[in-house]
Amino acid sequence: MDALTLLATVVPVALLLALICVTLICLVAIIRAHRGDIEKVLLALPAVIAAMLRRKR
């Protein structure tokens, strides 16, 4: 197995594993959070997105 083939198989598997881990961490964080905290974050999201878009320009 050459390096390119190894890289082509390892990278997608690593990305998939990272996506699964991030999803699980987010789900656990949402489950453990208090209801009021989740509502505050959701209400603040439009402002955060707007600030990120302004900074990107």
C-alpha cells in the first residue's frame, strides 16, 4: 500500500470519527444544559452570526 492510498483511506475515516465525536459532545452538552441557557444561546445566535459576517468582510 503506497502513501497516497493510505492517505486516501485514513483522512476520510479520521474526519468521520471527528464528526461523530463532535456530534456526541454537542448532544451531551445540550442534554446537560439548563433550559434557560439553551434559550439564551438560541436568542443570541442571530447576533453572533451577524458579527461573524461583519468581521469576515
